[in-house]
Amino acid sequence: MMRTLPHVAYLVDNIEEALEGREILVDTFSPGDGVRVAFIKHNGAPVEFMEISS
């Protein structure tokens, strides 16, 4: 569903902090090495948070 639904994405320094107190739609997962992603619901819309480690 998230692959086909338009959404805003934000690059965050710390995904756990970004998720605090949020309504989580898709819990944190890793689509590739050094990348962690999660989706929340904000004002009825999906929002993606992405953390990239260097």
C-alpha cells in the first residue's frame, strides 16, 4: 500500500525519537544496508521517516 500511495518523506537523525508519541502505520524496517524506515499517520495522511547511517 505505501508503495503506491503518495506520501511525504523526511530524513531523520534518530528514527526512534521521531516515532515517539506518533501513530505508527508500518513499524521500523530496513529496506537496505544502513537504512531504516517507518511510516506514521499524521493528520490522516501517511508520512515516512527515513534514517540513514553513514
